[in-house]
Amino acid sequence: MNYITFDTAVGRMRLIGDSQGIRELHLKADETPFAPLEDWRESDEWLADAVQQLQAYAEGKLQRFDVRLNPQGTDFQKRVWQALSEIPFGEVRSYQDIAAAIGNPKAVRAVGGANGKNPIPVIVPCHRVIGADGSLTGFSSGLPLKKRLLALEGI
């Protein structure tokens, strides 16, 4: 597994992936160092294009990513993540909307769980999911960063 750590206008990021695609994106709003796993090696061989796209997004210059993804999860989680990927830049959806989009309108809580386990935030835009009442709900990297990402998109 390869990784690269880099800075963007919205904070420090770490991409993890291989020739099959990006598996994870970690976000940090502070200067706490990332701790790579023992079998990871620092390399941008397959990740350089994604780094450029994330930096352009953080500067407000990119609205849609074109990178190969390889997230690891259950079939249900992957269906949710695919539905998240279809939320357009500058728009939000509720957990209820996502549950309906995957054809399981009663799975609102399960959608919330899958959203929270999204291993590739920003590219798979889980930050664009809000509560049914319009409130900002949890984000694995913290609500301040979620607010910043939504503001970047004009929301």
C-alpha cells in the first residue's frame, strides 16, 4: 500500500492506495502527525493526480473528481458510497434521501452508519449529507471541517 501526505487549503490530507485505486483519504484540521501502518510505503506513484485534484478542489477550482477508487466495505456500504458520489457539487441530501436513492427508504440509520464509515471523504462527498431538518450532523473529521467544505461549495 502506498501513501502520500500533503497540505491543501482546507488542511492536511493523506491518500492511501495502490494500482487498483484510492482506498482511503484521511483529513486533519490540525498539525497532529499521521501514523502510517508498518506495511505502507510513502510514494506518490499512483496518487499524484488525485493529490492535484484535491488541492484544486480545496482552492475552489475543481467541482468533480476523476480518480480511480477502491474503497473496502460491505456491499451495503458500497451502495451508500455510490449514492453519495452522485450528490452534485454545491448540493446536499439528507440521510433519508440517500436511503431512498439506494431503494431502501427505511434504512436511514444504516445509511448514517455507512456514511460515517466512508473511507474516502471529500472525493466520496459524505460532507454533503445533512439531517432531515437541515441541521449539520456528524463528520468523521469534525463539524468545523464539514462547515468549511460546505462553505467552499457555496452551501
